[in-house]
Amino acid sequence: MPLAVYVLGLGIFTQGTSEFMLSGLLPDMAHDLGVSIPDAGLLISAFAIGMVIGAPLLAVATLNWPRRTALAALQAVFIAAHVAGALAPGYGVLFATRVISALAYAGFWGVAVATAVALVPANAKGKAVAVVASGLTLATIVGVPAGTMLSQTSGWRAAFWGVAALTLVSLLCSLTAVPGGKGAADEQRTVRSELRAMARPQLWLSYAVTAFAFGAVIVTFSYLATLLTDVTGLSEGWVPVILALFGVGGLIGMVIGGKVAELYPIRTLVLAMGTLVVASALLAVTAQNTVATVVLVFVLGLAGYVTNPVLQSRVFVVAPGAPTLVGATNTSAFNVGNTLAPAFGGMVISAGFGYASVAWVGAALGALALVGALWAGRLQYRTPRPSGVVAHSAARQEAPAAPAATRH
């Protein structure tokens, strides 16, 4: 695997830490800024919404830039926004910096994934995506707890300074490791040609599966700390341990997903979503049992994130003629799930069904993702294949020309 792919994963790690670290900073931020906890929580929503909007917009804006230039520029904007956030005199300025940070981060996601899949041969694209995306999993295991500890000892602004410093290191690594220049394929890319290449029902079905699948995971994760203390009865000291266990499951899932994404994409999605549905339903009815809850949290992380390499790499196979926009739009799809699923969870809690009910929401969203995956499999295997195509390889079934179209 090229060094540049790991450097891209480092970029996702540094910026992904900022995406999730506010959950541990909200009380201090609310007190310092003189706002309520719910108002402080809107800073998380602002980031998610910025991700949804920013991914395709920034992909279009940087479409014909050399990818190293685009990656460095987006990271520079992210750093500047975090410096401004650390110095923010009030809530309004901080809110604006969160939106700007999300826009830059979303753009980086789209360009980073497109760059990673362009640097490796066709049979390694899933592994490359897994390496890049594992940066986000490591952020939940290492970055978020570290940011919380830094906030507790030095204030929430120190966490922002820390993210800015780490992202600067990542930027310098990107300038060193990511190839510069533009290949012939890059010169031919236009917004119109990529949009035309995206006009495929399979692609938009994949986006729907992405939103439902990630939403099924994040809805339970969003309320997991409260579920553990209020329903399972664990002390607050155990919460970081269980959250880290979820992250370990996710990391293992990423590794497995990276190995099977190219060979068995549909089977991976179906098995993982089926497992996620069952695990979510079991958690909803056994949340008061400590042992069962701990085991199921690990399974949720594993089943939820084993799909990530498939969901990330499959869109490039389905629409190889739009290597930048398909990845950017997929980032938006992830964040649609990240935005709407916690809102659905909040609705069932507000309706009086309790914190364990969010697992039922996860099961329902997982079931929708499972139906979408089965439908995608039906469409895939009904598509005539050229002679000589290996039957078990979804990438070769769907797009025999993918390697030439995506290599830059």
C-alpha cells in the first residue's frame, strides 16, 4: 500500500477527531459561552450539515485541481477555522467556524478517497479505502478521549488548538507523500462528464444503503453513554471503556471489510446488516443486562463498520467515470445518516419510550439498508456480464473498464 494512502488516513484521523470530540466538550463549552447544553449541541449538528453540503460543493470547486493541491488547501482552511474557533469570543463565531471546518473536512474526505483509489490497482481499492476510513475509527478510539482529557485539564479551547496542530502535521505529510501534478485522466474531467457518469440507478441505491447503514450504527452510538448509565446501570467511569470497545469492534470491522470489499461486496453488506439488525434488537430488550450490553456494543461496532470499505469503494465501481463526485456525494450520504438518525432517536426518547428504544430505531434503519443491499444484489446479478469475467468479483461484473477509468 503506498505511503500516501496512510497519510490520507492520518488526515482523516486529525480532522475526524474534531468531528466527534464535541460530545465530551459540551458542558465546558456551554458554561464558557453562556449558552444551554442543547444550544451547544447544535454545534454538532452544524458540523454534520456542513459535511452534507460541503462534500459535493467542494468536490466541484476543486475538480480540476491537482489532488495534492486540493488536499493541502482544504486542510489549510480546516486549520484556520480551528484557530478561529479556539479564539472565538462568542457562540456565533464558533458556530460559523464549525460550519467552515465541516465544509473543508467534507471536501478533504471526497478528494482523499478518490486519490486513494487512484493510487492502487483495482484489486486493492477496498483495502485503500479501509486504510483511509480507519483514520476516523482511530479518532473515536484515541483522538476523542484525548481531546476530552485535554479539555478537562486545559479547557475546551486547548482541544481546538490540539486538532489544529495535528492537522498541520498532516498537511505537511500530504505535501511530502501525495503525488503532485495531473495525469491525462485528470485533465479530461469536467463537472458535466462526472454528472453524466453518475446517472445510474445502482449508484443512487448505493447512496441510500450508505445513509441507512451508517444511520443504523450512529443512532445507538449517539445515545450510548446515557443508555449505559441510565439503563444498564454502569458508572460513568465505565463509559469511556465501553465506547473504546465499540471503537475496537469498528477497527476490526474495517480490517475485515477491507479484505472482502472487492470480492464479496453484496454478501458483506447483507451479512453485516443482518447482524446489525439482530444485535440492535437484542440490545433494545437486554439493555439492563451488563454482560449482554457489553458484548452487543462490540458487535455493533464490528458489524457497523465492516460495511464501510464496501460502501466507500463500491460507488467507484458502479460509476467509474466520476471518480471525484461519486466519493464526495457518498460522504454526504454518510452524513445524511449521521444527521437524521440521532434526530429519530431523540424523537422516540421524547415520546417516552426510553433510551433503549434508540436501538429499535437502529434495527429499523438496518432493515432498510438490508433491503437495499438485497435489491442491489438482484440488480447486479441480473446485469449481463462480458465473457471471461470472474463470477465472484463484483468489481469485474459491474465495470470491466474500472481500472483504466480510475487510474491517474
